[in-house]
Amino acid sequence: MSLGLGIASTFPFEGVSTDLLQATSGTAAGLRLWLKNDTGVTAAKWTDSSGLDNHATQGTEGNQAAVSGGGLDFERDNSDHYDLTTKIDIADNQGFCVAIVVTRESEVAGCLLSDGTAELLQFQNATKFRLKTVNTGGTATVTDAVFPVGTFALGTKFIFLINRSAGANNRFTFMKNGVALTPDVDTSTNEAAGENPSGIEFTVLGSRAGSSNHFDGIVHETAIWNRALTLQEITDVNSYLQSIHGL
């Protein structure tokens, strides 16, 4: 497969970007966190590969996840979670993109990323993904995107990507393993154009504010951009992650 990027590749798919820096305009534009698979990961610290030194750290041994699958295996009962060195602030009407490779190990709601209080990205169950934001006036908005049965099934590694365009008439793009997911309009909330342009901060990996809704499973890789990605960039990011993770 060739994406027409003209980039030499040693990965299984010819032409795939060789890393996420190249996949997003070749300059790391907007990339604020990259917890790269099998790179700089220990129980106490996962080194940020974005170049911004925004590492995920946990100094309390009882709250540390085990190194597994090139990433970290979080146990809900152990309150595993990690703090980011620097918060990633997404303002009202600002676009963003999160790409994360995970294996879920429990049907209990598990938070992937959050701020210090309530804002979050969270798997609710095998079909629902939740985004909670808060605007500058303090009003919270919850987006629940509901997908077909088994979309986020347990025990299976997958790539989940969420992209929000900038502006009051924002649009969400949801993808699993490079394939677009369409939310069920009858059971989803606030996921259509313009329904959730509010802000969100990312400061914690693996729980809600470090104290609840702990994720149960393996986080193999995580990347956050503080802008929306283009369709070509989304394709390139998914292609890179699919080549690395065999998905």
C-alpha cells in the first residue's frame, strides 16, 4: 500500500509514515504527547516521544501499572494512574485529536484521560464512548457516542481515534483500526455538529482525576494533538499505528 508520501519505510506497509511526527505534517505540528509503544516505558515513567518532555509519571509504587505489550497494564483495583508533566489544554471551539491503542480487560467504565476534576475521555462499556468537557462559563457537556455491539470488546487490541474539528460547529470523527465509526443517532448524545465545542484539559492517564473510574487494561500507545488533523493526516496516523501494532 502506498499513501503517496514518498517516505522510505521499514514497516510492513510500503509508504507508511515512519513515525507520528512525519504522519502529521512532518514537523510534529500540534503533537503534545506521544507515549510511544515499547519506547522509554517503565513502571514509574513513560517517556514522552513528542519532543516536549511531557512524560507520564507515577512515584507511588502501589499506583504503578505493570509494563506489558509495549505499554502499561492498568489494574483498576490498584488505582493505577499517571500524571502528565504538563497539562494539555484544549480551549472552547478548539480542535483536537486523540489516538490510543488499547486492550480493554473489564466492562466497568474506565477512564483513559482526564483533568484534575471531571473532564474526561472514557470507555463506558463495549459500545459507548464518553467525552466530558467544560466551557469557560463552567457548564459541562457530556457526549456519549454509541456504536454497534462489541465495538470495544474485551481482550482485543484496537486503535481508537477521536478527532474534533475546530469552531462552534465542530464535527467529531470516530475511528477504530482505521475504519470510520458512525454513532447511533437514537442513543448517542451531543456528538453531532456543534453540540460539544467546549474545552477539556488532559493531565492524568488511566483514571478520572487520579481517584476514580480507573482504566482496566493495557494502554499500548497514546498520542494527543491540540488541533484537528486533516483527513490525510488521520489516514497516515492510522496507517502508522496499524503497521506497528499489526492491526
